[in-house]
Amino acid sequence: MTEKRYVARDTHVASRLMGGEMMIMSTRDSTLFTLNGVASVIWEAADGKTPLDEIVSEQICKEYDVAPEQAMMDAETLVEQLAGHGIMIVSDQQIAPRENSEVNPK
Amino acid sequence: MPDTLTVTEASQVVVEIGGLPIRLRVDDAGFIDLLHKRYEGFVTTSREPQFEFQIEVTPPGLIEPDEDVRVHRNSENWFFDRGDFHAEWNPTSGQGKVRQTVNPYSIDCVLRIVHTLLLARTGGFLLHAASAMRNGRAFLFSGVSGAGKTTISRLAPPDVTLLTDEISYVVKESGEYFGFGTPFAGELARVGENLRAPIAEVFLLAQGPANKIEPLDTAEAAHALLRNTLFFAEDPGMVNSVFQSVCDFVRKVSVRRLTFVPNAEVWELIR
């Protein structure tokens, strides 16, 4: 059985959904990222408690016309990339909520 | 409206940008004279400043206006550092100090940082953009260096008042956005007029073979403006505030792409 993986947004980010795309700015170095619609769904669902495979099966596969295996592979790649940029946390255990660094989150 | 240039004390000058007066004190008559000239049109005596900087003049040294500036916070105090200056500022007490040589560039950078931090509290920001006033409304022309900010400013017809050719000052008041003139000049080396007007539109500048205006969706607009927004602070809360301010702004104000041929006809599209 494959181990569950959990994902959570890093606390050092500011983000906003604009026109169907997620704009993300690292508050560490002001680097700007833009996610497309599918990636935005994963970003918003990354609460640290929901396993990635559940996010993919419940939110991606039901909403988009994509094969589950392909969707899972794409999601794995995405979260690894975001983790590499320091804006997402990936773990094989649930990720406890942490205090957000944002002063004025909206 | 700008006040007539008036000197109240030989050792101080009050510079009002965006409606925010800041007192600069320095015991150097030559430097005071330089500041009066540099900020002509933005020097005021009409309002008591909430903020004040004491400038300590240091011996001449290397000035590196293009060097990266470091802005960080330690408890209540902010610290600004670049090779040519060091500044500390406490927004609560309103007091700050700057150590720099006699030159206009260092204090100019300090003022840009202070205004960025103050604007972030109220949904405003500084943008790499020229801005101009026509028919009582402000138009902003944003772009990186070389995009045409100076060119479009230079081409402005007589009925257009230049607010800045380099750094636009965006203020949010009661949910509406206003553009203010600034003394932060670019290649035109001319300070803007000390006026304000509601922002009608922002144009992202590009030079091309024909004049045309194209729509942008909000994500494109936000992306482009965020790239041209002044982010000085390494402070996460401050970065977040400016980020959210720009996102709010593009939801409210029209942002379009303006491709233009560098001649005066482009201004026929901007009314």
C-alpha cells in the first residue's frame, strides 16, 4: 500500500485567487508564482490534513477530465516543485496548523 | 495645491509627498539648500509633520544608488541600509535618523522606503510608473526600465500635467484610488507637480509599430503590476500587505496594455 502524503501551504506566503489563477508571493523574498486552475485547486485544498490522493480523487478527477493515474502523477510533480520553492510543505504525516506569518490575510 | 517654498528654520525642511509631511533636520546649511532645490514644489510649512528624521552628515564616500537596499524590522524599529546610508526609524514615535553623505540620492531612497511602509498600512503602494493628469483624472504608465515611461512623459501635450516620470504614488481613500505627484524623477530629471487626482486607468507600456490598447484580465494585470511595485521590506507582514493592496487595486481600476509608437499621437488614445 502506498504511503499517504499530506500537503500544506507554507506560512510565509501571500496568495489570492485572481481570474481563476492563484497568485502567490513568497513573503521571504517577494518571488511571485502563478498557478493555473488545476494547480490552484490543490493549493487551496492543501490544509495539511487531507491526503494528496484524496484531493486528487475528490477535487481534481471529479472536476476535470483527466485519468486518475495521470492526475496523481501531475499533482506529485506540482507539490514537489512548490516544496522546492519553499512555499509548500510535503509530509508523510498530517501537518499541524501553524501560525500564519501574514499580518493582514484576506 | 503646493505651498510656496518657505524656509522656517535654517536646519530643517519639511517635505510633503502624498499628503504626508516629513521633517528632515540637518545641521548643514549647504545640505538644507540642496534639499530645498531637490524637493522644490514639495516643501511645505502648512502642516505639522508626524514624522521626523535627523540627518547626520558623514564624510564623502561612494554613492551606489543602484545597489540593493536592505530593509528590516527589529521590534518597533525599522532599519534601512545601503552602501551609502544607514537609517533607523520608529513609526510609533515618528522619530528616525539617517547617516549619509551630502547627496540627494540617499535621503531620496529613505523617503521612498518610508512612504512604501506608510502606504502599506492603508492599501496604497509605490509603482514603477509615470503618471500624468488630464481632465482632472490620473493615468499611470507602468513598465520596467526602457518600457517607455520617460518617452510617454516627454510626448505629453500641453493640457497634460506630469505627476512623475518614474515612481507613481497610489493612495487608497474611502475605497477609491488616487494618484499623487512625486519628486521621484527618472531620466526626465524633472520633479512632478504636487497634485492629486482619482486614478482613471493604468497602462502597461510597450513600444511597437502601431498605437493600440489591449485588455488584460485581472490575473495578468496583477502579475504585471506586482512586478513593477516597490517592495523594499524583508518583513513578511509588509510584503503581504503590499501584495494584497495591488490585488485589490486591479479589481477596482482598469489596467490595459498600451503599445505605442513614440510620437505624440499616442496621447489621442488617452483621455
